[in-house]
Amino acid sequence: EAEKEHAQQAVQALVEAVYAKDRYTRGHMERVGRIAAVLGKAMDRPDHEVEILYRAGTLHDIGKIGTPDLILNKPGALTPSEWETIRLHPVVGANILGPISALEPVCSPVRCHHERWDGSGYPAHMGSADIPELARVLAVADVCDALHSDRAYRAGLPVETVRSIIHAGRGTLFDPAVVDVFQDLCGQGLVFEPLVSSEESRR
């Protein structure tokens, strides 16, 4: 546990560097970590997997440290070339975390959090059961907060709109089982207005 904490502290410096590049991601990674952990716990995943989900969420966009500032903060639509650049961040992130033995378990969710159920995601175009289970959970948590948060190109979307968009992606973009749990937790007020702290959600 001490090794994990020391590794997390070391990587936090890189997280802060990402925040310095992209003001819209400040707080995003922490919120994704909390949401992913809440989802994992509700799906009865083992405690160690809930912990992995939390850590993977807090680090999932660390690869954006290699993305040019002008792309991260661009107010308009990205060009195809710019999209290709930003789509490198899951692999870059996993490569940053890979050499740190205490954080090795988070590499797979970080690398695969943009894979989609129908195979339309990236970087490997995995589909359905080929996508690591924890990455499927992280994918929903990431999109949930990304939609609800303010971005350079739009204001954050209302809760019900976010829920509708994620429901529309059930079985195409997202694992149906994860979406069902997400919707149930939203109905209980445990996603957007959590009743537990980030620390408690990891227990």
C-alpha cells in the first residue's frame, strides 16, 4: 500500500502538468475515478478491482501530457489530423504508467477506456467481450463526466441529457450491464450528487 501511495504521489506531478495544459480536465479525472469506483462497487466487483477503477479513473487522461495545448483547448471542431493526435493519449498514458510496478494494474483500463462495445473505439478497435471488463466501467464513467462538464467547445449538459445519451449508447458504445447499473445509480442520486465521499467509495 505504501508503494502504491508513493507511486500515486509521483504520478500526481504529471497529472498537475496535464491540468496546466488543459484547464477543462481539472477535477475531471478525480470525478471519473469516483464514479468508476461507485459503479464497480454497485456491480459487486472485488475490493481490489474497485481500487483499480478509482486509480485508473484518476489517471486515465494522463497521456494528454503529450497532446499539444492548441488541440486540447481548441474551441471549435477538431480536424481529422488533430483527432488522430488526441487519440494517442490512452496509449501514451499506459506507456507512462507501465514501468511503475505498483500502477501496472491500471494500465489496461487506461489504455482501453475509449474502446467501444461495437468496435468503433480506439486505439485497438476492440469490441464487446474483448474489451477488459474494468475498461468498460471506466468508459461509462469517463463519458458521463465529460458530457456533464464544461468544455472548451460547449457548456456541460444537464443530468437528464447525459443519462439519455448514455442510454442511447447501450449495446452499441457501452456494455449494456454497465449502463443498466449506471442508470440505477443515477436514479438513487449516487452519480451526479453522491452520498459518499471519494475515499468512502473505494472501501
